[in-house]
Amino acid sequence: MFTALDVRLRAGSGLTLGQLELLRFVDEHPRARVADVAVGFAIGVGATSKIVDRLERRGWLERAPNPDDRRSSLLVLTDDGRAAVAAAVPVFDAGVAELLAPADDPDAEAAARFLARARDRLEQERIGLPAG
């Protein structure tokens, strides 16, 4: 499903699914730092920083000084970043609706609830988070 959505997003908006999710995270967490994104996605800080660098080069994201900690910076969506997200979200939503259309039955809803509970438990117990 991830790959199918990624292909549709690239063709329909120019963003990858990973880029869209990271940009949405930053938009929803206005004082996010690279470390916050790393924890949110359960990936290493170094990998997150490289992804942020690429998004900066595309003009979708920028690092702003952190007034509370001069050693870190805050991530901010640019106007181009907001426009890219706005263009990608309808493509994403349509792709999800199409891919999940056959799953509108009680079994699918139960599976979704189970997976949400499983993810919550893993996050609460910090299982699978990166070490660095």
C-alpha cells in the first residue's frame, strides 16, 4: 500500500509519501526540531537531518533559530512547502480511498482498531524506537 500511494503521490504532486508525512508532521508540530521528528518517525537523528537537508534544498522546509536553545533549530514549512502539502493531500486521500474501497466491512474496521492499539502499545513501551 505504501508503494502504491508513493507512486501516485510522485506522479500527482511531486512529493514522496515520506516527504509528505514529514512535512505534515512539521506543520502539525510548530516547534518541532530534528530530534522531535526522529522520535515521531522512530528513525535516527542523523537520517532525519539528511532528509530535512533535502527538503530544505527543495525549498519546502527551513531551519529557524530556536530561541530556547541555541544548539538546535526549529523546523518551519515555507510557503512552497505549504503549497506542496496542499497539492499532495487530495492525491493522497484519493489514493487511500481507492485502495481501501474493498475493505469497507466490519473485519477491516476491527483490523484497523487492532493495529491502532498495537501501535499505541509499542509507542508507550518505546519498542522499536531507534537507539541514537
